[in-house]
Amino acid sequence: MKLSTDAELHLLQQEAFSYFLQEASVVNGLMRDKTAPAWPASIAATGLALSAYPVGVERAMMARDAAVERTLKTLRFFWNSPQGPEPDATGYHGFFYHFLDMQTGRRAWQCELSTVDTALLLAGALTAGVYFDANTADEQEIRALADALYRRADWAWAQNGGDTVTHGWRPESGFIEYRWEGYDEALLLYIFGMGSPTHPLPERCYAAWTSTYAWQNCYGIDHLYAGPLFTHQLSHLWIDFRAIQDAFMRDKGIDYFENSRRATQVQRRYALDNPLKFSGYGDCCWGITASDGPGPETLEVGGIERQFFGYLGRGAPQGPDDGTLSPWAVVASLPFAPEIVFPVIDHFIYHAKLKRTNRYGFTASFNPTHPGKPANPNGWVSPWHYGLNQGPIVLMIENYRTGLPWEWMRQCGYVANGLRRAGFTGGWLRAQLRGTRLPRVPCDTRL
């Protein structure tokens, strides 16, 4: 039986939120990166959990006291965890390692000190700092810790003498050679860096980043290009970009929200075009992003030699693309283009049945071109769930229905300051300067 739209969204949100209830460490609040056995925590997934807890409270999926307890445990851990150049620390210069041991909270896998994943973690801390506003000792401590963690991040250090921000640092080899250049999820990182009252990025840094953008026309649609769908979503989980523009977007006559709408439309058009003739692609079946995959392997399928990848930043229309689709990325596009997203959600639920037997709702990814092992009507289906997938479902459904996560972050002075220093004007920023508090604006006022 097909559920009503409201009931469907509530169930999707509830199923995704249950990941954060079940996969957190009881010792330190860290969130498991994925459900594979003995897998470490991800600081990005932990930031999404901190952002999701307030939604859980508002939607009666979690008691406020329980959310306070978890949030406080997590923030205390990050504030008190060892910061330094030692290879087994938790962080350095206010940034944190991408993956941490679930029990000890120390660096896992000799991974990098990640600038962008730290930004996602701080987004969760700042959300908690705004939401938990009661005059109690615990909620006051949440606000103090969130503020202190944000102020500790040394964004200027992360530039390593350049105009843009590096991807990160390793104690064994120093700064990573790659920098955040070209449009991507680093939009959030640069805004946070610009807004810092303690270690801010210089204004030229944001201009240097936007100078690396690629404006393209795909299927007759002009937009700021980034192939994987998630890159058009992650910063929007927290920041309401409707009607606010930086210099780049003022020149193009749109905003980043409209750009994400266009990128979503490009994904659908690419699936309809289906130049590589993958199985399943069509009007109601798309969603190409960074995801798990069936490879690496090369197989002959239907007389065509196909190369399949493992975890990879897939993109459209310029690739790479191996036929792997991610339902969560479609749901996370709901605020931008609900008219084309809802039919895909329905297809994934009622025809492909991609939630059946799953603990946390939709499977992370699937590939109907790959034969699957064992054989499956949907081809290869990922056996894991990822925190980085579950969080956008929770937050973007809420932004679509009520706009609450956007409203919370509009109340964060650091974000508003970062946007202004980056050259953003208009919309809610203009109203904030006038002392006017905008009403809550969901993407669909029918719900």
C-alpha cells in the first residue's frame, strides 16, 4: 500500500535517524562511519549526528534529555581529546583526523587530518550550540563547548602559505598537496573559515577559491559544475542559500540554491539520455554521487565490457559512471526539485523495493547493470549503511518540510559573519542586518 507523502517522508526520516541512535559509541559519542564489522568512527558522520539530534527531538524520535546527554558526551570528548603532532593524537590545530577509533578516539588507519570533515563536525557542534538554548548547566555547557571548538580551528594554518585551503595534513609527511579548488562541498569550509573570530581566512582566500569554478552548459542548462550530486547538497544541509549571493552568483544572476536545482535537473537529463546504456537509468531512476560500488572489477555484461569501481566520487554527465546509483542522494535533493525527486523516491520504495529488510531505510547504493553476487533483481546492492548518507536524509527532509535546520544556522553569528566576509548579500542576511527575524520558510508549505 502506498503511503501518503507526509507519512512516506516521516518513515524515511525515522529510518535514517535510527542509524544515529544505534551506531554511536557509548563511551565517547563518536559515530560509526559505516556498518561493517570493527569499522572506525567518522568525524563527518559524528557532525551529522550532532545536527540530527535536534531534528530527532523536534520530531519526537528522541527525548531532549537523551539528546543533551549524547551531545554533551560527544563535545566533551572532542574538547578534551589530545591535540598535537603525535601520530596517534585525535587532532591538531583545532582540526581532527578523518577516522577515529570507536573506543579510544585516537587516529585510525594513518588517515589525514581532514579540513572539510572537520567543517562538517563543527557544523554539528554549532547546530547543537544554537538549538540547546535552555538555562540549564548541561545546555550551557553544550553552548560553551561548541563555541570553543569552533574558535580553536586554525583556518589560516590550513592554508599552508597558499591562497586556498589544503585538504589536510599528516604527521608523517605534512600538508597534503591537494587544495580545495573548483566548486564542491568546501563551500561550507570556506564560510566557516571566513567567519572565525580567532583564526580567520583572509578575504582573498574565498576569491581565490571561486576563481577556480567551472561554469558549464549541460543539456542546455547553465550551472556551476560539480559532477557528484552530494557536492551540490552538503553545504545546503545547514545553510539556507536561497536569495543570498556572493560576487560569482550575482554575476550569473542566480544563487547556490538555484544552482543545486539545476544540477539535480542535469542528473535526471543524463539518466534519460543514458549515453553509456546502463540498466535501469531513466526518468524515475537516477542519483549519481560519491558512493560504494561493486568493484573494482571488469566484467562482460550483455556483450559489453564494463569496468566497475569500488568507493568513488561518481558524477554526471562527465563521469566517472559505472551504473551505480544512490537513493540517499536523491532524497537529499528534495528541497531543490521535489517535482522530479518524489517519483524517484516512489520508484525506489515501491518498485525496486530498496528498503526491504534494511535496518536503516534505503540501501546506500546499488548497480542494476552489475549481475550481483548472489543474483538480485537490482543487480549489485551495497551491504552497508553509511552515516554520511543517513544524515542528509534526516536534515534535507526536515529542510523541505519545515526549514528548521536552516533556521537554526541563520541564528549562528559566525555563519552570518562568514557569509558577509565572503561577499554574500541579500535575502535573510539583509533582513538580519535590519534586525528583522525572518519567519520559518520550508520548501513545501503544504506539509
